[in-house]
Amino acid sequence: MTINKKQEGTELEVALVGRLDTSTAPELEAELKHSINGVTALTMDFAGLEYISSAGLRVLLAAQKVMNKQGKMVVRHVNETIMDVFEVTGFIDILTIEQ
């Protein structure tokens, strides 16, 4: 998985390419922990994300909890496969998802 970050002031965009799974989730988790302090708007761009596992969902949930306290988080460009995962797991009700 590739993580591409763009930060402007207190707005952070994180674009993921590849697979967010057990082997790559710790990398994203560490990157978010390092980058999220002081961020009031976090955008997760999933245009290049092909797959998400339960480990990836856990990282998203942790990021959402932090952002609930300090701002907002939006997930964009979710493909049909990942949207199905969000629907089955109930994440569709937890996350703000924009196409």
C-alpha cells in the first residue's frame, strides 16, 4: 500500500493506493498518529484503494474517534467492494462517506 499525504494548515488529505490489510494497517496507523495532531479536517481518499480488511477498519475507527474530538473526517471515492464492507459492518453509519 502507498500512503500519499497533503497538508494545508489544519487540513490533511491521506490518499491510499493498494490494499489496507493486516500487513499494511500498522503503517497507516503509525502515519495517522504522527500526522493527526492539530488537524481539524481529515480526508481519506480511497480512489486507489482496492481492498480493506478488519485491521484496516480498526484503524479507520480509531481515526474517526480522534477526529470526533478535534474536527471532522470524510472518506471519499469509495469503490463498490469497500462500500459493501462498510455496509455489512455498519461503518456506513459511523463514517462520513462522499463519492
